[in-house]
Amino acid sequence: MTSRREFMKLASTAMLAPMLVREMHRNKRKASRIPIAFSTLGCPGWEWKKILDFASQYEFSAIELRGVEGRLDLPSLPLFGSDRIEQTKSEIRAHKLKIACVSSSAQLYVEDSSKREKQLADARSFIDLAAALGAPYVRVFGGKAESDKSVAPDDATKARVAAGLRELGEYAGPRRVAVIIESHDHFTSSATLKDVLSAARSEHVGLLWDAHHTFATSNEDPEHTVHELGTWIRHTHLKDSVGSGEDRKYVLTGRGNVPIQRQIAALRSIQYTGFYCFEWEKLWHPDIDDPEIAIADYARVVGHCLGDVHACGSS
């Protein structure tokens, strides 16, 4: 595995060599695009055509849908309406792309029955959309009430989340979709997630490993997280940052202190076959670098890492 200094060198080189990814992919030995993706959370101002064109230009294999033009209620968008969705799917295919995941805002910690049903109904609408698009996953959150100041969710909360995952898995399975809980909010430690995923007891339920949060929030080494949760990991979010606690700030890939190269190597060690997805939280943090810079940079740095086993750990 390379040292951090070498990884930083790769990052710096990437900034100076914008043609790196395209040149790499022209190599005839490469049978297909490298499995990188990005979430549309990172480009809230882009129109649909620009999203597809940019992904194709920088040779991404997939995109994760998390809003289009700043609108997060994806099932209600005309782009995915019954009279438009076939054209939308055709446009995705024409750009040689896949939909890695359709990401909802549903939170499963909710206890009040009417509010809980609203969250579950929202998740089901996203599952229906994923099925129509041929996307394999729908993301949900465990979530956390603003009034909850505890360090970790209690047993009752974990049980509600597990039950919600199981119920949604039963709905998603016949539609050839799986429901994946993101390591986020109250649910970032391996121990908590393992409890919930084990209790869900569903082959149609898995984990979206946001590798930033397990590291930055729960202080876990990536090797530990993957050892504990690897059997459930279906999709990933990768991003870099500097600082600690409330003072963390997102930075371009390889410029921070998140061990991204180790996260990738850990995934490779379990023969992970999903996408390595860049989640640039531009919608929530408008002060960070623009998507034209950050997403292209990720394609160069992580694309090179994944395309060369000597650059970022062996598979």
C-alpha cells in the first residue's frame, strides 16, 4: 500500500494532469469503466443533461440520485413521471451510465405511528422509483431526534429501525431492490449498525458505508469497520475533510486526514463489487469547492487509484 505522502502526490499530479483518466481508459487492456460514481447532492444547480454529460466526460460508471436541480423529492419530478421515465432511462443508457442508488430522506427512528408511516411511505415511493429505473438500492437513514442527546441509540430505537428495515425489505425484494441504511447520524459505529442489521434479518437489507462518518464520528479504522460490517456493505460514500468534531471541513480528495486509500484497500480486501461513490455535500455546504472542480478531481484521483493496483493497494 502507498504511503499518505504518495497518495497526496497522486492527488497533486491529478490536478496538473486533467487528461489522466481518459488516457488511462484508452488502454485497450481495460474492458470497462472504473466503478466510480458521484452523488447528485454535489451538483444541486446542474440540469439533468449536464449531470449526464459531465459523468460521461469524466468516465464515471454511475450516478447516485440525491436530488436534481436542488429538488430532493425525486418521485415527484417530471423527469421520472410515467410519460417521461422511458426517455430518461434511454438518456442514461446513451451515456453508458447506471444508477448506483436512489437516495431518500426517510428516517426510521420515528416512534409516533402516523409520522412513522409517513417516513415508510416516502421510502416505498423511492423503492418504486428505483424499480422503475432498474436501480439496485434505495438509501434510508436510521436518524436521530434533535432532542436526543445520547451518544448512541437505545435498544428500543435500534429495534424500531431494524423493524423498519425489515418491513421495507419485504416491500423492496419483489421489486428487485434492496434497502440500505447509511452509516450516518446516530448510526455510525460498527457495533450499533451490526445490531440493527442483524436484527433486520433480511436479504433485501444492507449497508451504505459512508466511510467518512465511521472514521470522523465513531473514530473507527476502516479495516475494523469492513471486518465488522463487510458482509452488509452494498454501496459507499467517500469524501475527505480536515479538522475534527464540529470544526471539520470538507476538502478535495487526498487533501484531508480521512484515510481514503485505506478505505478503498479494505473494500478490495473483501472483493467489494459495488461503486466507489463521491458524496460532495455542496447542497448543505455551499461554501465548499464547486462541483466542476471537486467531482472532476475525484475522478482523477480515485479513478487512478482504482485503475492501478500499485497506486492504491492491491486487490
